[in-house]
Amino acid sequence: MWFFAVLIVLLIGAVAVVAAGSGGTMSEEYDDRPDVRVQADGPLTAQDLREVRFTTAIRGYRASEVDTLLARLTEQLEADQPPEPEPTNDPDDH
């Protein structure tokens, strides 16, 4: 009986040591999110909305709602914009 009590105490101690970080170090943290860069002035494009990503916080936002709104705005902007002219490789175009 005492053997099992000592074994349980040792097991709990080992878990506490690992949980406290004494079992080894974690790798260095790095920010893997792309920068949110949207032009501050001028019109936004559908591509701007397609590429924007927001950071989240504890009391953040519901990501699915923001994604739905961005998709809707992207479709609306694409419908309102005239198609971009295709680039030509005509040497007389200089």
C-alpha cells in the first residue's frame, strides 16, 4: 500500500516538473502571420480584401462572419471594376 502511495507522489512530482518547464526548453516564438497591409488612402480593391488577415484576441471577433463579409465585398468590388487590360508583348507599344 505504501509503495503505491509513494509511486503516485513520484508520478505527480514528475508531471509537475514537466509542466513547470524543467523538462526542457521550448523553441523560440515567432510571428507566422502575414502583415496586414491595406493602403490607408485611395480605393480598396477586391485583391486587397482577398489578402487581408486580421489578428484575433481573447475577446476578438467571429472569424467566419468576417470571412463571409470580406467574400461578399470582394465579389461586389470585382463586379463594379472594369476588367484589367491584358498585357501585350507588342514591340511597337513603346
